Amino acid sequence: MSEPQPPAPFRPALLVVDVQEDFCPPHGALAVPDGRAVIPPINALLALPFAFKAATKDHHPPHHVSFASRHPGAVPFVTHTTIANPANPAETYATRLWPDHCVAGTPGNVLAAGLDAARLERVVLKGLDPRVEMYSAFRSPLRSPPLASAVSGLAGLLREREITDVFVTGLAGDYCVLYSALDSAEEGWRTYVVEDAVRCVGGAEAWESKKQELEAKGVKVVRADGE
Ligand code: VGL
Ligand code: ZN
């Protein structure tokens, strides 16, 4: 007879990605369709006993490389540009350009009104380096070598707290939520996206294809509303 095994550890973290005024209608500079609808389900999750609850904020300096206004002739939402790794110009990354958004110190940068922020243990900032795009809550897509300024410290916080499972919510499902969840899974955490607590820049249609990409890479898509 083998010894009874202790239960597998389950120490879940809740990650609230970029639920900021600039990503919310009606006035946000980069308002995600129906973006404010993520707030009630996220608040319900924030009331649960997760081992760690953290939010991220997109936190850009003025003239960030992802702003169309930085690139002569570029049109927000339409033009793409190629960004090179400042530490290795051979590594490049193509990215969509946006309206100026989430600039540090502006009203659009703050966590959205009504989000139960008092329950958050940490707010992790990302996108601070004016030279690099950073959708993921963990790091810039430019990785060879990774720039110190483009690694958020989130992975270390999750490891310190011995997190086993990461539940990702927030905005936008087709950008920062997507890349945060993919990096979380790649780092080895069991990773879930709570789909009723997510909205996409490209609306419901965009979510269907991103969902397939997530599931293909081992991320589970779940719901908080039990539907
Ligand atoms: C995001 C576009 C630009 C996001 C951030 O939080 O999904 N999207 N910056
Ligand atoms: Zn941004």
C-alpha cells in the first residue's frame, strides 16, 4: 500500500489587467467596446480568498513608441510599426499604433471608477520604457536580451507567494490579457482567462479567435458567472 498523498497545493492568484479609465467607454482614449462591463465580475472575484490579488496598469511616458502621434503620418488603430530591441537591433517586433493612452499622471491612467481596488495587494506598472511595446504583464516581447526596464517583476511576486494557478481578467482580451495569460502559462503557472471578466478592442468576434489561440497554448478559458 502506498502512503496517502497530501493534496496538491492550490494557491490561486487573481490578476486584473489594465482596468483603467483610458480603456473604458465613454471617454477613454482607447476605449474597449463594453469595457466597463468587466468591473462587476472582477469585483465579485476580488471578494474571494485568492492567495494574491494584483492589478496591472499600462503606464506610459508621453511620446511612447506605441502612440501613433509619435510617428509622422501614422493613423491610430490602422498603422503598424516595427520596433527594434534597443539592446539588439536585429530583434524586431511589429506592432499596431494607438491613440495616446494611459500616460502617467493623466486622468486616463487611473484604475477605473468602481473597481474595488482596496482589495488589491499590489499594482504592477508596465510600459514605462518609451522605446518598447509591452502588452504582457510580465515582460516586453523583445527578449534577446530582455531589457531590465521591460520586465515588470510580476513573476517574482507570484513565485514569492508560491502561486500555483493564475486567473487573468481585464482589458483588453485581444492584447494585454492575451499576452499576459500566454506568458503566465509559458512561465509554468496553470493559467485561466475568465472570459466574462474580459472585453476586446476587436469586440466579441476578436475574442473567439484569441480564445482558440489561448486554448491551443494550454490556457483554460473559464467563466465567473457559471454559464
Ligand atoms: C493595451 C493597447 C495598448 C491593453 C495596452 O491593455 O490591452 N492595448 N496598450
Ligand atoms: Zn499601452
